[in-house]
Amino acid sequence: MPHATFIDGDRIELRPPDEGDIPLLVEAENHPQVRRHVTRFRTPVSEAAYREDRWPLPNDDDGVELLVVPKSGDFGGEPVGSVSLAPIQQPDGYANFGVWLHPDAWGNGYALDAGAHLLDYGFRAHRLHRVSATVAGSNDASRRLCERLGFAEEDAAREAWFLDGEHVDAVHYGLLEREWDGPAAALE
């Protein structure tokens, strides 16, 4: 069954997940390399529990979570991860940005591409004023992603998260609408 594209970029498309994507979502949530960086994926989950507790994903005025689908290459046409703005809090014009990719797809620029297009959508369609992101201090790739997308590091909650057997800082980033120069600037 063809999937409806929600946001169309040059290299990737972002689309809403459907029930056929649940096995990928469960696999990612259970993958140790993904779980170690995503605090909401703390414990393994069965497909039945996922369907009961997490399905369907938000895609409304309260938030949006879309699958990242490369258009070509080794992963062409297959979802490799998810990007989200959730929750969206109006009338404050605030949302939190999140992204995860399956480790097999790391290092291809998909997170940057997806993030740039979703942020642009959030600032335009949801009239967001501010987007935040919180990243483990030990996650250098996510910290670089935030910086490439134009986020400013704001502060850190020292040793706030317990990941991989150690306490790590939760580093807070923020991006204001007036600082957003569009996806082309982030993807240069």
C-alpha cells in the first residue's frame, strides 16, 4: 500500500506511520543503541504493549511524529526512524523536538534533513515561537545535530539521567522562530 507523504524533501520524505510500521517502531524502541539515547525508550516493550500504550502516534494539534523515509540509496523507500514535535503547546507556541534513527542508517544525514524540514513545518504551520530539545551530554551526534539545526545550548541539568550505568547531563537547547533561517540554511 502506498503511503501518503506529509513533507517532501530532496533526499527524504516524512510520512505518518501506519499499523504496518509498528514492527519497525517496536524494534527501534528495543534496540540497545537507540534506547541508550532516548529516555522514553527506557525499557523493552512487546508489540502488544506498544499497540496498547503508544499507538497511535500523535499527529494532530497536540504533536506530530513522522517517519523518516530516504528516497534512494540502501534505504530507499523504507522508514529508518522518526522525527517529532511533541507536545505542541498553544497558545505559547512551544514544542519539543525529538529524533531517532535505526543505527544502520546513522551517518547519512537523514536526521539533519528530517529535522530541518520538520522544524520548518512547525514554525510555519503551527506558528511555533520556540522549539526545545534535550540531549544526553554524552550524545555527541545529537548535540552536533542540534547545533547544525541552529539550536542554542541553554543549560544543562547536571547528572540528571541515568544511562548505560552512569549519570549523565541532560543538555537543554532552544531555537526561536526569529532564529530559524529555513531548511536550506540548515542543510548547507
